[in-house]
Amino acid sequence: MNRRVVIADAGPLIALARIDSLFLLQELFERVYITSVVRDEILPATAAFPETLLLANTLLEGWIEVATIPEDDWKPLNPGIDRGEASAIHIARHWRDAGDTVLLVMDDRAGRLEASANDIPLIGTAAVIGLAKTEGLIPVARPLLERLARSGYYIGQSVIAAVLANVNE
């Protein structure tokens, strides 16, 4: 059975929580998968960040599901990518190879390069906001993108400009 599977890395989840927009992932994709490594990144045992409670409550809602990482010997081409990104790419490869249609939500440059090298379709946080505008879930994208940039989450002005141009803002 071919299914559409959306897998998220920690960065976009934290970024969307930071601007109170995690709901966009649910409204766009209904169900999102993360790995246990990503779960541990967004719900640290110590040194919690302001979004931790929102992320914990969102996981309790059940639309973000923790998926089991396949036990095989796959390793990323770039040994420098972090464990969360590697685990998300690993499961995306596994499900894609099983015939599923996968989409990876990831912002980190090294992780995105790794995903691209593995032919895994991906979008970033800014594109999620742009897609939400295109789908009519939000009236405008600019305020969310600007709030994201002001919140300290790194998002380049060229990325913001590209998304705004894509959604005619």
C-alpha cells in the first residue's frame, strides 16, 4: 500500500512552535512522523527551551507520531550531519524504498544536502508557511515569516523573499 508520509526534523517543529504555528503542519498534512532521536531533541530532559511545553502537548495530541528507525547499516554520506537529521533521512529512505511517497520537513543546510543526495523530496519551515498561504489556511505569509526571523530562528532574507514572491506577497 503506497501512502503519503511526512517526516519532520526538530528545527521546523521548534521554529513553528516558536511562532505558535505548529497547527499548520497538522492542517496541511494531518499526520507527521518524527524519529525517537528527533523527539529527544525537541523534548530535552534538561535545559528546556520555551517551546518545550507546547511541543510536549502537541505530541500528546497524537498527530505527530514517533516512528521506529530501521535497523540496518545505512550511514549518511556526510558524517557531520546531526543525529536527528540523519535519523529523519534514514526513515525517509526506508519508507521511500518501501514504495511510500515521502516528504521531509528540514531546514538545516547539511541535512538538506544529504536528503537531496538521497533523492528525498523536502521543504523547509518557510515553505510550510508559504504552502499554508497557498492552501488558504492563513491569509498572509509575511507576518509569520517576519516573526520567525525576529524570534532568533535563522532564516535568510533571500528565503523569505522567495517564499513571498511564490505566494504573490
